[in-house]
Amino acid sequence: MAAQQGPPRAGRRISRRDFLKLMAAAGTVLTFTPFIDWGKFLPNPSGNISERSKVELPDGSQANVKTFQVNHSEAVVYPKSDDPVLNKEAFRIWQFIRLPEELGGTNTDAAAFRMFSMVCLHLWCLWKYWPEPGRKRGECPCHGSMYDPLTGKAFAGPASLQSPPSNVLPRLDLEVDNNGDIWVKPPNWSVDGNGIVGFGRFLKA
Ligand code: FES
């Protein structure tokens, strides 16, 4: 997914300022953990991942359209590091969802799946997908933000009141090969691309 070209938009400048405010708020937490090199944990927005990566499930297998259940989700790590400590960091945790049938989950291509950052856009708790009838949405346990599993857009709770792009979860693009195995395409870590973890993404029309 290519970043949009052209002159900076007002929204982008505002977003950057909002991001700095967010980081300032987070500084309260960071103050109590002075010996951690936080920069190592964050996916680098300017970093370049040029290869596709498999969607690796918690049991170590690669997600496959023939076996992954409809209306089901798993927490997966991306980008995966050789360091198991880094792989537990929240900014690398994504919710891999096969949509419910009524949202296209029985398709056998990438359209049946979503992969959103699990870091809630409000204050960075981890949300998850709830497949039960009457829910079928992402919910954050901290302050009740809810996310649309189709788009990643917050539709209830405090995250839904935040200005774009901080009301839409970062989303990774997926592809399915001839064996049905599912892959993550190389991301574009920007608000106009796949988004910035903990900050958000502009939703394309
Ligand atoms: S951190 Fe998720 S709703 Fe507040």
C-alpha cells in the first residue's frame, strides 16, 4: 500500500501534534521504567520490511484459509523477532480475525480476514475480538471502546471520540497463496498507509 503523495495536509500536522501530546502523557508511565530502551520495542515507522511474512499462529503453524475457523480470532506477533522478550511487547501484538459469515468470513481469499493492532487507540490497553452473537466486535476492557471488525474504526467509547487518524486501528494487508497459506504484505508504517501502532490510521474511502 503506497503512501499518498502531495503537500502536507492540515490533518497530518494536527495528527503529529496530537501524537506528541500522547507521548507526553505516556511519559508519566515511562518515568517509572527508566532502564528500558523503549525505542527497541516500537516498530519503526521509517523501517523498511521488504518481504512478506507468514501469519504465524500461537501454535507455530501458518494460518491457512482451509483450517482457520470463520468468526474466530487469534493474537499474533508482527514483526516477529528472534528475541522472545521483544515478541511479548504489546506494540507487536495483532488481532488476526476471520470475519463472521455475514461480513464475508466464508470467502476463501484475503477479504475474509483482518489483522489489526491490538493496542487500543485510547490509552493503549489491549482490546480483543469477541465472536459471540450480539457482539462480533472488538472491545477494550479498560474504558469500553469498541471497534468495527471490518474497518478497525472505533464506534463506541473514548477511542470513537478521538479525531482521525486516532479513531481507526492500524491494519496490515494480507494475501493468500495457492496453498491457502496467509501472509502479511510489507507494511507502510504511516497514517496514510497501514497506520502507526498506538496512534492510528486514516480510513480510506
Ligand atoms: S484504553 Fe481502551 S478504552 Fe481506554
